[in-house]
Amino acid sequence: MGKNKNNEFGPLYFELNTGARIPSVGLGTWKAPPGQVGEAVIAAVKAGYRHIDCARVYENEKEVGDALKNLFSEGVVKRPDLFITSKLWCSDQSPDDVPKALNKTLENLQLDYIDLYLIHWPIRTKPGSRGFESEVMLPLCMKETWNVMEELYNSGLTRAIGVSNFSTKKLKDLVEIAKIQPAVNQVECHPVWQQPSLHEFCLSNKIHLSAYSPLGSPGSWVKGEVLKEKILIEISEKLNKSTAQIALRWGIQSGHSVLPKSVSKERILENLDLFSWSIPKNLFDQISEIKQARLLRGDFAVHETGPYKSLEELWDGEI
């Protein structure tokens, strides 16, 4: 992975297998409430964020698009300055629906292209459906879906393609059939779920690992107490940083980008203040001692009659 050698406490970005650069820190927009997400995007970009992570299923891309239009028209940034990610939802994975889904995202975001388009989950549901009830679950058609993703990449509507929530095995299976390799696997990753084997596979195949919920999604239905881990608290006290900053800096030093979500201007600024310091090796190594637990387990996708009859099958044992 390419790194910004100019910054002693970088990297400020990672280089993808397309040659594009993905910023080390992005603003997550999952669970960002309508009416607040636009202001959060504007505050983040003005603070220095250059990556905004979106998804059609978050139901706030239109508001994000309005914020981006505002930023461009005011001359705060130009389109090439930003890295915009969005995701293909499970009900849009039928090959005919993939281009329509991206076009809808582009329309909502008011953009001509996005920088990264991800398959949101290795789960396929009936077109137009919501939720994950057993009756809407469909068999995967990953080869066909990925072929259309490759076409979208070749068309220039997205500058890179990738996946999200893929286990090592599912990523390996995709790598074997892909003509264009996935650039990114965006997954849950934080000090309480470090995913070293997946990270190693990604590195060896030039696939960038990007971390959602890098703080464990405090305040959401994903129940985790990442920021209350004793080791992180002790390190934060020694370095005079917040536990959130320690968790985020750990991610960057581990070699992946992080996507913290916040609508608080104070937290948005704090979550970007990661490049004038680093965690010393002796303290960094202690973080590997934290007991591991996946927080977003995916129980919703498990059905006796569906493609995944257990969490073991969904994650291929990485649970």
C-alpha cells in the first residue's frame, strides 16, 4: 500500500490498486439523522476531511448531495478534491438493477461519478424489498453482479469498485473470478475486532481494508463498549488523547483507513486530529491483548431456508 512519506505521523492517504488515493480518515454517514447529516458533511469538509462514506440504504444521500453542491458552489473544495464512496444495496444486486442503483445514487449526490462503489453485503434480496425476512432472501449471483460492477468501473461512473462485509473466503472467491480486482473491502474493524487474518489477505492481494464503526458505533443499536476498554483508556491517559483518538490512530497505524461517524463539530475535529502524533510501539502492541468480539454479527441474515443457515456460514468461521 502506498503511503504519504512526507508526513512523519501519516499516512494521510493509502494508495489503491487503481492508483487512486483514499484518505486515511473519512466521515461515516450511517445513522446520521436527516437534518443533521448535511451540516456534518459541510463541517467535516471545512475541517479538512476529504472522504465522505455514503450508501443508498442510509436514506440520506440526497441531503449529502445538497451539502456537496453547497461546498462546490462556495468554492470550499472542487470535485476532484473529494473521495466519495457509496454502496450497492442487497435488493439491487440483480444484474439489471446494478446500473439503475448507481444512477440513483449519482442523481441524489448530484455527481457525475463516485470514487468508490461497494457491494454492501454478500447478501441478495428481492428487488424492491426491505429488510431480511426469509421470504425476500435470494441466492447470490456474485459473478454476474461483479461483472456489472466491472462495466460500471470501465464506464467511468465509478473510479474504483469493491465490497463490504466480505470474509476472507468470500473475498478470495471473488478474487478468483474477477477480471478487475476489488480495490477495497470495507468491514467492521476496531481494537475489539482487529481482523488480522483478513487484513493480511487484503495486504497480500493489494486490496485496501477500510474500517467502518472504528469506534464501535457508540449510540447505535450495535452494542459495543470499545471506548471503555481499559487498555485504550490507559494509553489515552499516557498520551493525553481521547480514547476515540487512540482507537482511530491504532487503525491508521495498522494500515487501514477509518470512517468515524459524528454530527458533532467538536468530535468531527477531534477525530481528524491524528497526524501530529503516533502511538509508540510498546503501547501499540498492548492493544493486541484486548479480548476480541465482532459487534455487528449479522444475525438478521441467518435463516433456515436462506443462503446462510448460521453465522458460521455468513462469516466463514470468522466470528
